[in-house]
Amino acid sequence: MNAIRHRSLLPALALSGLLVATAACGSSGTLGQVPTVPPTTAPSIDPGPPDATPAPLISPSPSGQPSSAPAASPSGAPSPSVPVETMVIRAYYVLDGDPGVEGLVPTLRVVPKSAGVARAAVEALLDADAIIDQYSRLSTAVPGGTSLLGISIKDGVATVDLSRDFEAGGGSASSTYRLGQVVYTLTQFSTVRAVLFQIEGRTVTTFGPEGIQLDGPQGRADFEAQLPSDFVDRPAFGAAAGNPARITGTSNVFEATFRIAILDASRKVLVDQMAMATCGTGCRGTFDVTLRYDVPKAQWGTLRTYFGSAQDGSPQDIRDYPVWLTPA
């Protein structure tokens, strides 16, 4: 039986490699190299690409040139490497944690450049092993072996046809998460506002063993229960934060007020700022916050969201994930 693959939270994340490039969305300063850290039992984190703007970006190599990959020649003889353009897309997984912290989270995937960005995004989502092996706190509710059979977009609705594996196994929580993962992954594109699900060519009205009712195309609002209290959509998990860091997302907390902090590699708090969403206390509102911070060199840091308890102000629903920090 297939089910969501959760992992326990680890106390630290190892750091390695080089960030590929700055994005056009506000990064500034030199990126530098990731500092050496002491040995750790946590899996290493290879720096991801810079966070993407709503339109997919071409992701250059550290030299600024397109990356290279071997290509097979028709004769079968070795052929020289040829430049392969890539683009950055977003795939949504599940960040493990307690209630209020666990929920959907964006990640960045580098894929070959293609006009079929929606297909590329879903295929990257289904190909989850590499990224959930890389990041110990990520999991996916999509059953292994699920294949994308077809996808089309018309009038803002993406019709996605998946193999029968997609609805196999798991309870209602797992089934709802996997639907949400696909919906959030496809609605990253401005041309898609909702997703109509098909299984082996059949439009789905009742999904999974628990019989989840799907009343037509599904949008992001249908999966708010699969979000944490404070959901950061940009920057993505493991992406460059930029400096200043622009942080956007949605929140549903008491009186719509919460806090966003940035910590450096030593877990020192660099900035901790109050934020306010457009709605709260039972409704989910949007937020858009800019944080300025100071680091002497490029390094992995932590983006943290939390809110104060209505009773005594104690921190609640603390959600941490890694971001790449750069000098201003």
C-alpha cells in the first residue's frame, strides 16, 4: 500500500556546493561559496537555484553559461557535449512537522527547457525521489509509479490525466495531500487557475479509497487545510532569499498578525519583524513582506515564521526552512 512518506525532523542540515546564479527577483551581492561545516549525520543540501519569478526562468551555470549534458549521436559513437538550456519550475511537496507547521511547501526543480512547462512541472513533481532524499524534512503523498498520461490547458483549467497508481492506497489525509500537490504545482502558472483530474482518461468525481468528492476543477482554495498556519510561497524551500528578501504567501492566524525572522548559519537572529496578512482568525489572507539583513559572506540561513499565543504571547507554529543568504 502506498502512503505519504514522512521523515522525522533533523536538528541540522549540512551545507555543500555552489549556488548557481542570482535571480531577477531582487537578489544582490556576491553569492560566494558555501562555507565548510563540521561533519553531520544529516543529509547534505546542494544549493538550489535562485527562487523563480512567476514565469519560469532559464537557470544558468555558475559561469553564467548554459549547463552541458552528453547527447547520443545517431551512429552510437561518442559525441561532444552540447549546451542544454534549462528552466526553473516549482514542485510542491509536504514539509513535515506538528499541526500548524506541517503542510505544502514549494521547492525549485531545474528541468530541460521546454515549451510544455505544465507537463515539465508535473513530471518533476512525480519524480520525487531525488529531492526528498536530499531534504530529510520533505515527503510526498503521491504514490510511487504514478505516471502522467496527458495534460491540456483551456480557459484557465488544466486537465491532467494520471495513471491508476495516483489514487491507490493511503487514507483521506494522504489522498487530499496528493491532490493538493498537483493543484499547487500547476497553478504556479498564470494560465492555470484550477485543475480537473482524470485517471486513465476518466474524469474523477470520487477520489481514492475514502471517496473524496471532487466537484469539478479544483483550485488552491480547495486545499487550504493542507497549508501551515503561515505559508511562505516565495522564496521556496532551499532557494536564494535575496537581499533584501521579499517574502510572500498566505496566513490564517489570530488577528492576522505573525512574525517572520531570518537566522544566519550559526542560528543567530538577524531580523525578526512583525507581519500582517489581509485576513486572519478563521480566514486566510495574503502577505508581502521585505526583510533586510546583514551577513559578511554568503551562507545558508533559516527563514522562520511563527505567531504569538493569544494567551501569553509564547511562540506558536514555528516553521523553519533553509534559504541562501547573501551580503547586501
